[in-house]
Amino acid sequence: LLILLATSAFSQEIEWQNTIGGSNLDNLYCVEQTADGGYILGGSSGSNISGDKSENSLGGDDIWIVKTDRVGNILWQNTIGGGGMDQVYSIQQTVDGGYILGGSSTSNISGDKTENSNGSWDYWIVKTDSLGNIQWQNTIGGSESDQLKSIKQTADGGYFLGGYSFSNLSGDKTENNIGSDDMWIVKTDSLGNIQWQNT
């Protein structure tokens, strides 16, 4: 009886689920509950218009953000990317009701990308409004591979970026690599301009 009670106390039942995707490879990397009780989903997609996908691929894998209601029904979506590989690993609803996307990109100017790659992968931050439309973006990196894994809005309205870097002093990188890949933290203002950084 005790075992049965313990099992039933810790058992969980699925409340709802939804399979969201197109005809190609679609990966979910981050999700956050939003102020309205729904969810914002961020990942990558290689799909053209098919299934749930409402926009064609811009080239390679693109960032794919999907906003759902509280039971997982799609409210809106946006495909964001350039001609290379673009991925989002961190997403947060911002104080203005929009979203900040933190990820990595190999794309040069193409599609939604407004700056060329600094070399290999760069940090790529994208600010959207409440419907996922791009308001501003910034490509941040050095000459080697730089991967952004986490982004958070700070009390001053700016952003704190955390990831790793293989780059020496080059591009936006102000310190040489210490050895192999290093932690690379970057603080920006509210428009994504670098205020300080540390390797």
C-alpha cells in the first residue's frame, strides 16, 4: 500500500501535447512560458512550406520561432535566417512584450541577416516585437567559431550573453584565446551594442 501511494503521488499524466514541424529536419532548443500563459518556442528548421511551416527555408537551417497558446496551438511563427546555418539556443520574453533571441550564425548578408559573418560561427542576437517581427539584430564574433548558448535581459534593459569562443583578438573579440575554447561573456545595451566583454 505504501509503495502504491508513493507511486501515485509522484506519477504524472500528460495534459496535452503537440507535434510541430515541416517535411524536413526541425529541432527545438529552447522554450519559455510567456506572460499570457502560452509558450515561445525556439529552434532550427530546414523545412520549406509544409506541415505547420508557413515560410520557406532561407538557406541551410534557419531559426524558427513559434508562439503557442496555453495548450500548444500555434498562434504565429517566424522563420529567421540567412544563406548559411542559423540556430537559436536561448529565448526570453522582454519587458516590452517582445522577445530576445540568442543563437549562432554562419550566414553572410542574405535573407534576414544584415551583417556578414566575422568568420565561421558568430553570436547572433535578434530582438523581435510581440509578434516575432525583427526590430534589430547584431552579429558578434571573432575570426573563429563563437557559439552563443544563453541570453538574459538585465535590469538596465540591456542583455547578458554567455557562450564559448575559439577566436583570438579579431572582429569584436578584444582578448586572445586562452586555450582551446573559452567562456566568452558579452554585455550589451538595450539595442545590442557591446558595452563590455570578457574571455
